[in-house]
Amino acid sequence: MANEQQCREASPEECRRAIEEDRCRIIDVRTPTEFGEGHLENAMNIDYYAKDFRERIAALDRDHSYVVYCKKGARGAKAMDILKQAGFRRVYNISGGVEGWARAGLPLQS
């Protein structure tokens, strides 16, 4: 299963477990302003709208698993597809984005 490609939308709770148990790295694809309003602990901010978005994604370690998210889920889904096309094997997009995460009662950092 480690070599199997698994890129899909997952519930906030599934993503929380993946972050804790699988040590998934976290990518917030919102703008820096949105990121500053609250984000998941240890998330790196790679703005989906930035000109260097694809280059920054391509520089990441493909051996790690990732959780991506945006505000509501659309940019996160697009980012997940970009990661998948770039050869990343395990990528999860948080269903409902950071808003879904917060609605599930999960913590945010400011």
C-alpha cells in the first residue's frame, strides 16, 4: 500500500488522524492574508494563486504524505490534482476546507 497512489478528499477527522498517525505534512493553499486569519498547526502556506505555486509544490519531498486545504475545498482539490500530476502518492484534501475543519471543532492557530 505504501507505493499505491492515494489522492482523495477526506473528512476533517480523517485528515486529523492522518496528520497525527501518518505524520502527513500540511499545505494551506490560501493567500497569506487568509492564512493569517487562522490555520492548522504546522501548516506551510503555499498560495495557490502565486506565480511560483507549481515550482514550490515541485520542490516538496514526494516521499511524504500531505494534507492540503483552502477555505472551502475548491482550491485544495485543484492543488491535490497538481500534486498528483507531479507524482505525489498520498495527498488528502480536507472536505469543506478550513471552514469544515473549524465546524468539526478541530483547532486552528492564529
